[in-house]
Amino acid sequence: MEQITIKEVAKLCGVGVSTVSRAINNHPDINEETKQKVLETIQKYNYVPNNSARNLKRSDSNTIAVLIKGISNPFFSEIVQVFEREITKQKYSFVLQHVEEFEDEVDIAIQLEKEKRLKGIVFLGGLSYHTEKKLKQLTIPFVISTVDVTELGSEYASVTVDNTKESRKLVDYLCGCGHKRIALLAASQKDESIGKLRLTGYRQALEARGIPYDESLVMWTKENLPTYSMENGYALAKELLESGRDFTCIFAISDSVAIGACKALFDAGKRVPEDCSVAGFDGLGIAEFYQPSITTIRQPRMEMAEATIRLLFDMIEGRETAKRQVYDAELIIGQSVRTLE
């Protein structure tokens, strides 16, 4: 879908191009009603103002943008380093754009494509489901990395693990250790991305073992804390402990959340795993060196990062079309889970 031009916006509004420009720049010399009409038209047709007229006169720049949702998540730190190294190796510029949890990463990408004259985009985290109409506004190659996008179909490029399958694998292991009352420290209830997929795997594993799903054991992330953070894990586990609910194990949707949960348990006078077992997800280095080491699912993040950039450049250079690449993850058995007698 081609971007609408400023001339077309002016025609739709029945005004001149200069009037549209004044509305965009909030110039005082414009009627308020006219300004609102222009701004509503811009929003309706997804017009993106070009901040630099010179961009219209030059060829596309050799720039790749990485949009990261959840920049505080330590899982992304090494991935971003690989992205920067591999993009620079190809003589391209690297732009890192932080996206807040409440922001729409596709809207930001559409704007960046126009303003930076990008050659390609990587979505890191966050993006799971967007309408086809919106995604087709992106006219350059893009790859969705570390997020499973099965609902989008095979025409969109992605590199990921099967979060539902891997979550199911971990929870099945916990059930096999004799745990039936497994609390889940989940993402927000609105989450349509990784958190939802890991919740689905949790439910599937319980169902396969004949264990009823108990929603009172699911602790939803609060909006005031980053989802994949130690602070969030601490807050959720503390709330769970104070609720008096019966559980023998905690499954946290990331290793950082799991470590925060361990701290809450220690502060409550509990021992891990003697009084309560804890498991995470991602396979971070800190999970291995934490005491006790965290039972987790290790994602092959370095291989996934390299595959993401390789696929993006293959698409830019016409050697490859969009495809979905799914990597297997590994169950890492640490010291944080005990077998019940």
C-alpha cells in the first residue's frame, strides 16, 4: 500500500498544501476547525509527514532499524549486540528504536520508514498480531524476531521458538516432578504476544496431565512494572504469598521474573526449592549462576539473532522471500526445582 502524499491530503480536505503544512506544524495562523479536519484525515489515511524534504531528493539510505519492545528485558541485550555487529559488517547503519509497552510498533515503523528512508526493519519482541492492512503499509523487508507469529501466516518473515510448545515442555517436567499446584507469574491479561503463548502452553501441559486449570494461581502483571523484570517477579510472588493460596511451585514467564520471585520467597522466610520450587524461561546466564541455579528453557538466542539478520539481508537483496524459521529450545534442569515424594 503506497503512502498518501501531502497533495492528496490537501485535496481530500479541500484546502491548499500550505494549509496542511500549517496544521501539521501547529501553526497559529490556521482555523481550528480546518486544522482538526486535516489532522483527522492524516490519521485516517496514515499519512506520515517527512521531516526532511531532502529525503525526497536522495536515494534510500543504507539503514536498518531495530524496534525493541521491552528494552529492560536482559534477554534482548546480547541479541541487540549481534544485530549491531552483523548490520555494521554489511556496511549498513544501525538505528535502535525503543518502543514503550503501550505503543504500537507498526505505527512507529511506518513513520521511521518514511523519515529515515530505511532499507529494512527488525521487530524485536512485542509484535504478535496486527492486521494485514496495517502491515502492508510497510513497503520494505522486515523480520519479526523472537516472537511467534503463526496467526499472521507464512508470508511474514519471523525467527522464533515455539513458545507454546516450549512452555508446555517445561510445565510437563514440573508435573512429572510431582507438582500439581503450579502458580504462573504471567504477562498482563491484555497480552497477545509471548505471554499469551506461554500461558497457553502452561494450560495445555496441565490438561494433558489431568490437572484442572486454576485461574486463582495465575498472577497477572501490573501495568506499572515492566513485564519481564525482577521487580515484577518480586511483586507478583509477594502478592501470591500474601494471598494464602496453596502452591508448591512457581513457573515464571522469564528468568528475570523467576529471580525476582526467589527474592520474594527468601524475604518471606521460604527456601528454594525445599519450601517452593521455581522455574523460569529464556536460559539467561544469570539463571545458571544464580543460587540455586534456575530450571528454565534455554532459547538459542545467538543463533536466532544471526538468522534474523541473515534472513533480512537475503530479502533486501532478493535472494529470499519471507519465511518462518522456528528453532528448538532446550530444557535446562537447575537446582531450583525439587521432586515431591
